[in-house]
Amino acid sequence: MTYEQISPQEAKESMDRESDVILLDVRTREEYDSGHIKNAVCLPNEAILGEPEILPDKGQKILVYCRSGKRSRQAAQKLADMGYKKVLEFGGILDWPYPELIE
């Protein structure tokens, strides 16, 4: 299994269109607490070892990001390897062009 790479714009369009998308921030809790994309849940890349409780549905669309894109690619591949079918990675918050959606 593999994940799909998308642009931040495509991620935002998906967030706007679909209500059941999970927005997954794979940075550390400290990074997340210092500012994250609105409605994102934090699951640090290092903590993705077994099937995460916050991701019970392997068919649900998961949008993954981190700070610059490296950890999100690693996390997206881990999730795909675990059988998650709709994993989309869109890089890092540094490239997120929608500051109004940061909280």
C-alpha cells in the first residue's frame, strides 16, 4: 500500500467539501500546542507504532501534515502499510497558505 501526495490547496478543498475527513498533525505535542491547522488532531509520528485508537476506520480519508513534510511522509507511509486506504499527505505547516485556519 502507498499514500497519495497532494498539495495544500487540494487538502483545503477536501476539508471544505467533506465533513468526515481526519486532519492529522504528526508533529510533537509541543509543536501542535504552539499552533496547528484548525480541527487537526495530534498524533506524533514517533507514536504511530500500532493501529492508533484515534484512527479506527481504515477507510476514512486522512490528511497528514507536519512542519516541513518529512515526518508527514514517514507517517503517511506507516499508515498505508497498516492498511489505511485513503491516506493523503500534503507536506508541512510551513507551506500552508491559509493563516486564517491556524489556531
